[in-house]
Amino acid sequence: MPDFVSPSKISAHLQELILLIQRHAPSDGTHASAVPELCFRRASQVSEPKHTVNMPSLYVVAQGSKTATLAGENYVYDPTTYMVTSVHLPVIGKITQASPLLPYLSLQLSISPDVILDIIQMSSPQWNGKTGRGILVSQSDSPLLDGLLRLVRLLDTPEDIEFLAPLITREILYRVLKGEQGALIRQFAIAGSYAYNISKVIHLINRDYSKPLVIEELANEANMSPSSLHKHFKKVTAISPLQYQKAIRLQTARRLLLSEGLEAAAAGFLVGYESPSQFSREYSRMFGRSPMNDVKHLRKILNVPVD
């Protein structure tokens, strides 16, 4: 933590943030807000590991703690830190500190690459040219928390949101970009950088996840050789393009099984699997249970009635 930051001031900021999140997230779950990019989460108990795809966002915990795991790498964030994901990343999230008396309380602020680029162009921060992970955890400080508080306070004056929320959001992202790991975020907004090209490939895989993955076509889209694409894709995501597509396919199939009540073979076919046995095998390997047993387990956890 920078030595010019007063710990007591950070503590005061966090105490107010806890009260505000409790008010806007009165029950367990995810709660949207009148600021489209801002949502809150509350949990009264620790969670099982949950497979999810993190969007480009800033994540701040006011109370409790959480771990995001990317290909075996653990990123722990709590009230002293914040986490940023700069691209869509398949992670396993687990709330590790929460109780009814002291629930887990957090907020998520979606990040617009266009806003990041605009801030970069105006502030001209340096970039070291290296490709790094699309996820980071860094120390929180008073200016960042102050900006977040002012953004959340806007919810009490809805008439001010349209004008002031974009300005305060830019300030918050400016603070993040000035942080000790800001270069890991800037790399994705520099046109022509490896990270920028990888972000385009990630977008294409997410858009066309049910189609066969052709590395040569992705490499052409990114103006990279297949070997360079594979190398820098793994630097950003910690996994290969094929592993990334598999994670997106299986997580999408899991949502379909849970929400649409599809048979396993039908869900597998919709996300691009031609072989039901291969789908079931890879699903079980990722989630630890066969598709149907996994759905029963999830419905029990979520208290969803079983037909």
C-alpha cells in the first residue's frame, strides 16, 4: 500500500461501502443497479467452486474474500485489494469468507475498452510492450475507493446518474490504469499489440464457439502466425485456444442444461459437440459429475424444483 494513503481513511471508505452495498443488495445473490455497468453481490456463506466466465470488469470486495482460479493460478481478493479482468476469461470462483453475521459483499464495474483507450490517449501512460495475463489483483487505495463511493452514492440521486456516472467511471478507470499493474490493462487497448490482437481472437471464439476451431483462420484475423497466436494466447489466458473454446462450450452447455431442461446430447450438439460420449466425458472431466448428475446437484444447491 502506498505510504501516503491513510489506513484509517481506507477503513472509513470501506465501512461506508459496506453499508451502501448492504442497502442495495439486501439479500443473497447478484443485484443490478440503475448504473448499467454496476452490480452488487451478497453471500451469507462460503460457496462451492463455481465455473464462470468473467467479463472485462473491476471487482471490489468490501467484506469477506474470494478466490478466482485460472488454469490452476489463484487470484485472491479481499477488502485490501481489487481484481481486474481485461478480457473474457473462464475462471473458477469461490467465496472463501462469508457468514450470516458478516456476509460477503462486493461490487462489479464493467470495463469498456473504448473508455480505456480514450483515457490512454489523453493521459499518454507508458506501456512496456510485453504481453501479460488478462487478470490481475492489486492493492486498493483511498482515491480509488473514494471514486467508487461517489459512484454508488449516485444511486440515491437517479436524476444525476446519466450525466455524472460516466465521468466518475472514467475517474475510477483512470485510477486503476495508474495503479502498479496498469500496464496489464493498457496492453489490450493498444492497437496492433499482441494483447489487442488476442482480445479480438477471444471475441471471435466467444461469438462462434459452436463452430470448429481453425487456428489458421484465427491467426489470419489477428495478423499473427499460428505459433505466435498460440504463444501469446497462452500468455493472456494461461490456456490454449482449444482449451479456451472447450471451457466456453461446456459452461454454455451447463447453463442450457440447467435453464432449458435439455437432454445432455441435445445440449452438447448445440454447443458444437457431434459425439454425445465425447461431450459427456469432457463435461464430467471439467465439472466432476456427469451432465445429468451435475444438473441435479446444481438444482439442489439453488433450490430449483426438479420436474
